[in-house]
Amino acid sequence: MDEAERLYRSGYVLETRARDLLRAAMHEYERAVEVDPTLEKAHHQLIFARAALMEAQDSIELYVRRHEQEPANAMWRRCLAHALLRAGAFEQALGVLGDAGDAGSVDLRAEAFAALGRPQEALAEWSRALELDPDNLGPRYGRAFLLERLDRVDDAVVEWETLIATLHERGWDEDAEWPERELARLRPPS
């Protein structure tokens, strides 16, 4: 077997294991929302897992139903918008979010703007989301990645440093490991 074939086979084994792990995670999230349907973080992680497994449409259908059943429930609006984002329906997600001013909706709107190539609007919305809910670190991740894509590496470094410091302050040292690797990637040791 030549090197390319060996690498292909190795990659395929890793990919199938990853899909198995994602499916197991998806089932855990499904169980979590059965136990507590108001646990919004579990809904969002379920949306991510389904999208990674190419099942974003299942999430869209679920949250369309939930949103139609309870149109005043902001959580269902956010979940539907998030499912649409994961499916690449960015304009539709913005339509669902409208001008809602809660931190979660503002964060999702920023993600849609970033995906649509509207970086200044995305950065402004993520800043607004942080003002509305300083405890939610999601906007920092979005800002860091977008700033890097805009070749504003120094600004991205500041975002990663702020995020890492906050994670350590909260005692979430394990959660800081991945952002620390991202920071090291941007600022390799000299």
C-alpha cells in the first residue's frame, strides 16, 4: 500500500469514529432537552451536532414547529435562527431574528452578518452582545476568528487573551486549552 492510500484509510477511520462520537453526543443532547426542554444550551449543541452530521434540515423542521407553536418564546426563535445559520440560510436567519434585542439574538445576528461578508456589522453586533451579556463568551470567539480573517491579527490576539483570562478567572482551565492553542498559533514563540 502506498503512502497516499495509507493516509486515506487512516483518515477514513478517524472520520467514522468522529461521526460515531458526534452521534453519541447528539443523543446525549436529545436526552438533555427531553429532561429539561428549557435548557437552551443543549438545544444549540444539538443543532451543531446535527449540522455536523449533515442533518441540519431535521433541526430546522423541529424548530419551525416549536416556533409556530409558541411564537412569543424567544428561545424557539433563537433556535430556529441558529438551525438556519447551520444550514447556510443566513438571510432567512436574519429574517427570523428581526430586530430582537436580547443578547442571544444579537450574537446570532452577528454570526449571520459575518457569514454574509458584512464584517463591520458582525463586529458591532458581537460588541453589543457582550454589552448585553458579559458572561456569554461566545461573541469573543466570533470576534477573534473574524478579526483574524480580516488580517487584524493583533486585535484577534487581544480577543483570545481576554477570553483565556476570563476562562482562567472562572476556574475553567480545561476550557482554556483550545483558545490557548489558537493564541499560540497566532503568536508562535520566537
